[in-house]
Amino acid sequence: MDANTPDNITYLELSEGDQGAHKFYEVIVEGVEVKIRYGRIGDKGQQQTKAYPTTEKAQKEAAKKINEKIHKGYAPAVMGARKKRSPTLRSIESTPATVTSRAPILWSFRANSAAFGIFIDRDRCWLGNQAGQVFNLDHEGKVNNQYQLPDGVKCIVADDMWIYVGCDDGNVYDLSGKFPRLAYEIDSQIDIYWLDICDGTLAVSDANGAIVKIEPTGEQWTRLSQGQAGWMVRCDRQNIYHGHSGGVTAYDLQAGRQLWHQSTEGMVLFGWLDHSGVYAGTSAKKLYRMDTQGNVQQIYSCDASVYCCATSPNGNYVFAGDNSSAIYCFAASGKRLWKLGTGCGSALSMQFLDDRLYLVTTDGVLACMDASQNAITSAQQGQVPQVRQTNTSNLPHAVVVNTPLETTRTADHQSSQGVIVECIRKGSELKIHAISEGYHSDWFVQFPRDIREEGAKYWVQELREAARGGFYRVYGDIKRYES
């Protein structure tokens, strides 16, 4: 066995230039155990441990895995000689708004790092920033929870009851329980730009213009679109809509077959999807609305590059944010209704709910704006409310990834609701299945990947059948189950 450190350790790397793979693979043999660690160069990575009947068998299996990686182009390396590659960040230019009227901001929360991630529902407001911080606030701006993820947050998306966060470490985390857990492991050479999830199916766009679809089971396909820098990916139950430097391309969700391509003036910097159509904001100061067949239905003209967009639920109003710290509202017909300055940087993402427009900005601010007609009229006349700054002096302690699991015993389980699941090995994969009565024991269970351990049992708060059927999704708290 080739080794470049002690005899029981083999460390390999594969690095293919600025845009190619940049990852490591380490194998450690300790008696009958083989420990494998892998990931992006410079990161801690993921670790797997497997025991074998004899030391000879462990060494043989380790050698087999090492040879497989060498055949794929990996080579022995010195750990630390190659440096971690910085993730690709959007080149952000933000200038003060050229309008004199300021938006009627009701409250704001400042996290002090540029914020791309936002999700708003009737219960919570989520903010994720480039420092890897995620905050959960109520609709009055009070922070309920704070999370610290390993790397910068690119986006936050919801899939039914689940909240997922895509990070610069190439992974997607589930924040639906008490602690953040690793939901999807993206290939270490994929530089996440944006993601979307529909009924457990993950769609990821990357720096090189590729779109990757990943099923909860791990099955996936990859397609390369006609442009670079995919800052837009939206999906529904049938299609994936991918926005990049060459326009918008649609693919069949299941098979990956290209359905259509629509060119745009300028590169796509953001996308939105609702029942009224597919929206794409571009660097050419335009916001396109297309139908789901790719036909351009309307173009909304802004005064600077469009960084983000959103719509009202009925599609009657279309909102946009540009790189000069201004936000716009258009009628569906294309008529510009108003343009106002944010006062807190350029909006990088936005969402509309109940006459309020929520923004996350280049200044690291989550702002709640009153978008009602009366408030807008007053703002245009120079009358805006005093912005209420959220108190940041007593924030909750940040919850981190890899927090050790709590344990529960039989007595605890009998006194509370929940489901028992078990981790078993099938081939090279660790799979989860339900063992509590009333559940299909042969169904796959979507379960965090960073806490799977062969032979272990877990108590989960709920198992919910996926909308498409055929597998379960874990929701809520998870504990290690010890009978």
C-alpha cells in the first residue's frame, strides 16, 4: 500500500486546476477497522468507519479502495501542501440608490455579512449570510434561533415542512430539527451557486453552468447548459428551470431531457417561479417573465442590473431589486408603479408575504418593508416610519453542525410519540428503514447522512410519507435509541 505518512495512512489528492476537481481521499487502517475521510482539500470532510473480520481483510479492502481512486486520477500527496480553494462568490457591486424616496422599512436585523439566503413563511423569517450564520426570526424581528454552519450560505429553500440551506462547503443542511444535520452530500467538485428542492428531489446549479438533480436515494443526473455561472435554479414536480450566462434552459425533472432554451439579454442573476410563470433577472437591467414552455410574456425594465425578484401570490405585482440599492414594483402588464431606495444596501434576495416585502442585502441586513398601497404613497411623499432595529445584544447561542445526538431509552420512548428506525448496510451504502409497527419496513427513509452508523437505532419525532409516495422523510428531532 502506497503511503506518504505512517504505514497505516494513505493520503491522496485530485486537483485539476482552477475550475476542476480539488478533493482529497484518506484511508487509515487501525487493526480490523478502515477509516475513510474524503472531501474538498482544506476541509475536514466526511468520515466513514467499517470493521472487518481480520486485519488482513481490512488491509485488502483498504488497498482496493486506494487503487480505485488512483485509477480515477488521485495521487499520493502531502496534506496541507495544496491550499483550500476559495468558493466562487458573486461579484457584488452595490451603490447608493439614485432615488430620493426611501422605502417604508418597518424593522431590520443586521448580521454584518452579505446575505444571500432568505425564506419567509407565516411563522418564521430566515436569514443566511456569507459568514455561515443562519438566523430564525419572528415577524416582528425577534431572533428565535441562531445556527452556525461550516461555510458561507448561498441560499435557503423550503420543501413542504423542511428547511434546507446550501453552503460553500458543497453540502446541503436540514434545519428542520433541533440541530442542523447533513441532508445531501454534493460532489466535492461542484461549486454550489443556487439550489431548489421539490418533494425531496434536489436541483443544484454550479459555477460551470451545470445542473445536477439528486434524488433522496442518491441517484442523480447532470446536464451542462449553454452558459456559465448558474445563479438560477427553480423546480416543480415536472421541470427544472436553469438560468445562466446564456439565458434560461428547462429540463424534464425525471429524465433530464432538455425541453427548451430561451436566450436573454445579459446573464441571468436570479430566478423566481410561481403559477404565473418563470422569472429571470439579468445583468442587462431587465426582468423576464416566461411561461413554462419558454415563451417570453413580459419584460420589465429596471435602471441597473437585477439582483433579485419576487411576485405577489396572484402574480398581479412583480418586485425587483437592483445593484444600486433600489427596489421596484411593476404591474403584471409591465408598467412600473414605483422605485424606492432600501437604505440598507442592494437586495440579493427577496420574498413577498401579506403586503410585506422582505429583503436580504449586501449590508447583511434582513429588512421588512411595508408594501401596502398606503405605505408606498406616503413614502413617495417623503413620509416613512422610523426603522426599528432588532436588538442583537442577547442573541441565542449558535447551534452548530455535528452536535452529539441525545439518547433515549425504552421508558422515554414509551412515554412519548415517535418512530424507531434502524441503520443497515446495503452494499457500500448505509440505509435507514423503519422498524416501528405501522410503517413499511422496506421503504427508504431520508435521513441525515452525518449521523448514520451501521447497526444503530434512532428515535425520530415523525416519519412523513413523501408526497409522491414510496419513501419516508424524517421530520423534527432525532435521538439515538438505546433499548
